[in-house]
Amino acid sequence: MNWLYHFSRTEFIFIFIFVGVYTLYVWRTFRLARQLNTSAWGVVPKFFLRGSYLTLLIIALLGPSFGEAESERTTTGHDTFLVVDISRSMDASDVVPTRLERVKYDIQQLCDTLPATRFGLVLASSESFVLSPLTADQDALKQLIREVHSSIVPTGGTDLCSAIELAYQKLITDSSTRQSVRSIVLFSDGENFAPCERSALARLRTQNMPLITVGVGTETGASIRNGRDFIRDDSRQIVRSRLNSEFLTNLARDVQGQYIQADVNGQYVNELASVLRSLKGGAINQQRVAVSTNKYYYFLLAALGLLLLDLIVTIRTFRL
């Protein structure tokens, strides 16, 4: 027999109170019986009856587990590459403090929400590169993401599709991901200056590799600081960067994925985590385990039965 809880101070206190009070009760009863010159042995059966249901109640509180039932336990691996847009447009402040800083914070929250998921990290701009391969060391990943900024790569047009392709190649060539649920999450404002090859998107569908796009920013947009000034176009007009949710929605739809709009409070992280959890894939480990169950109710019912018997049955304490 196994126990869900161990004997604690609480159980000892109950036993001590019961024994102490009942000892005082028996002593006073026998003392009174001697004064009346009679017998008081009728209290003995009640003592054993009440001691029995107190013992059964304590056993029920400790959670006795016995008997075994077999159950099948399946473990499914989840491998996700996070693609983060680090172009200059992600420095826009329509999301406080900036779009990129918000994404960095939310990725750390996502890691805390999905501690069993392996994450990799690809940075997307005019050039794309892998900042972190797939890893279960989320503390190291969070440290890396905190150091990300938009000046890591030279300025230029954003090529989101090449970053998605890079993440796809890393997932497909890593043999450790073959039995796992594989997915790609893109964090971007949707500004893209390179075409997406239809064949590349078709490969994602063929491999059943969902693409979840997260739109960061607002449709009203914001200007982008450049030192003490703002980024300007060739006409010296201040450039205003706006969220292109249409591009991100169509991109996710083309690969049978999903588009999620980032909100200012970061509540979308829970929605994103739910989507990733719901993805189905192959099991990487299946085993049958024997599980013992808590049978406290047997002892509780027995204790209640004895308690009811104690209330119904009366015993004459003194024989006069």
C-alpha cells in the first residue's frame, strides 16, 4: 500500500486530543462508578468503537493507494522555429516600447508557457541566419533573444520568405525532428520586399508543417527613429511604417496555417501557445505504466458506518 500523504503533526494532534479527552472521560466515569459502588465497564466498547472510526478517518485523510491499473502514456515532441523580423520597421513605436522589444518579451513568455517545447531562432531582414538551432535549453534561448536588435544585419529590403525557407530546411534536415510535431512561427509587421516562391510554400503543406504568422504593429503605424531624426524617403518625407496584416494572413492561409494579431497586453501569447499545443503529430515514446489509485473512500465509508452505529446503539454505562 502506498500513501498520498505522510503522517504529519496534524494527525498526531488529533490522536493526542482524542486519547487525552477520552482518558479523562473514562477516569471520571470509573471514579463516579466507585462512588456509587457499581460497575462502569460499559464505556469500554464505546472506546474501541470510537477509536476505530477515528483511525479509519485518519487513514482516509492520508490517501491510501493500492491496486494497479494499466494505462498507456504517450509522449509527443514539439519542435518550433521562431522567425523574428529584425528589419528597421520593427523599431516603430506603435507597440510600446517598440515592435521588436515587444516580440522579444513575448517570446520569453512563450518559452515559459511551453517549457517542454524545443525552440530554434531565425532572424529575418535583408539577410537571414540561424541565431539558435533547436534547443531544449530555454534559458539560453531567452538570453540570446534579449541581445537581438535591428542593427545586427545591414539595412535593406526585408525578405521574410527566405527566412521561412531557412527555418524549413533546418527542420527537415534535422533527424531528431522526424517523430516530432514541427512548426514555424513568424513574428513580423508584414513588410516584405521579396516574392515568395509558390513551390516553397507548397513544400510546407506537403510536410504538414504549419506556419503561424503573428502580426506585430498597428494599421495606423508609426514613424521610425534614426538618431535624433526619423527615417525619411527620397523626398525627405518621414516614413511611416504600418502593419500589413493582409500579407501575413494570406501567407498563413497559403500553407494552411493561422494568423494571430499581437495585442498590446501580450494576451495573444496564450492563444499562440494553445495553437502550438493543439498541433498533432507522431508519438516519440509510448509506454504502458501501472498506476495505483487512491482508495480513501473505502475507509471513509467504513468510518461513517461506525459513526452511525455509535449514534444508534446505546450502551448502559452504570449498572445500579
